[in-house]
Amino acid sequence: MSSHAPAPPSPRPVRVLLVEDDELMRRSFTIALERYGYEVKAAADGLTGLELFRDEGFDLLILDVMLPGLDGIGLCRRVRETSLVPVLMMSARGDGLDVVAGLEAGADDYVVKPVDTYVLVARIRSLLRRATYASTPGPERAADESPPPSEGERLVFGDLSIDTGGLEVFVSGSPVALTPTELKLLLEFAAHPGVVLERHTLLRNVWEYGWDGDSRVVDLCVQRLRRKLGRDRIETVRGFGYKLRR
């Protein structure tokens, strides 16, 4: 009888749904992501993507903005009706209304096409880390991850309370569903109540940008938090950034 302990099961590959109508881009993105170990299911239009999303489980969605039938923004809205799965939008116009509309629809981040594979993979990894963090109880988090403030306690800011161990958020006693990005942004504010946090600091700590990225992702995520938590909870300090009111 062998004395060797059985090998632990291999981790399940991350399942990605890619919705892109350009056939060449769809194939190249699929091949590139599969080389990095992702399991990719691709669709050429929004309605097919929505059907796949509803029928199968995915860990992350990559949605092109311009899609036939149901566009990427509409698809993101439909997804957000039932799911907090991380969503990365792709836009061919980085300075247009596409970016704002996608983020307002509930996307977590965006990239501008054409995009290098290493940039795309870096954004995917950042999104997946946020999702893992948001779904992992405090004591089980990796030791090298920054813990939320007063881990395991309930922080109270007026009618807003945050269970930092269970990673649950309540307003006036009612639970509030936040995406992983929204939750991590709120925890960043809660770690520094009353302190003004600049946009580039939030980009670095929440979105993990190694440079000063597009601050619209911060502004739009703050707007979504305000809709869920109350408009007065996060204050704008013009010319500087945002702060959580005590």
C-alpha cells in the first residue's frame, strides 16, 4: 500500500464568457486567454451571450460595447439584474460615451481596443482578485492580502453598517448587494473615514492600476455606491477626491 497522500484536486479553470462580434478579434482573444489557462466560451452577439450567461456559470464576462441585436451596455444591464459577476467592457472609443455608459450599466472596468494581451490579462487578474476577496470570509483570506478595517467587526456610519468579517453591507438594517469592485471601494473608504482619498490613490488600491488610469472608473463607481447607500454618504471634495462621512 502506498504511503503517499493523494494529490489535492487541481483547481478549476476560470471560466470566461467573451462576447465580441468581430470574428478575428474573437478568435485571437480566445486563443490568447486559453494560453493563460482560462476556459473561454465565446459569442458573436449580445442575445447569444445573454443565453450562454443564463445557461452556464462564468467567473468573468468580457463584453464588447458594439454588438448586434443586444449591445454590450444592454447586456451588462441584463446581467446586473441577477448577478454580481465581474464585467470587463471593451470599447473601440476610449474617450467616448461608450466608457461612461458601460460603467453606469454596472461594468467594473474597461479596456480600449486594440488591447495588448498582457494588459487584458492584468485587468482580468485584478477583477478576479476583487471577486475572490469579496467572497472569502475574513479568517480564510491569504495572509498577504490587506485586511479590511477592524476585521471581524461591524463598522457603523449613520444608517450604514459594514460587517468586515462577513463582508456584508446594510443600510437601515436592510442588506445591500454590491459588486466586488463596489465592495472593495467601500472598504477602502471605511478604512479611512473622514479622510479625503484622491482618485489616483483609489485607482491604485482598488483597481490595482500601476499608473494614473482613467479616473472615470472611480467617479462612476462612486455614483453607483451613492445610489445604493444614499447620496450623502460619500462626499465629493472638489479638486481632491472623495471621503466617507463618519
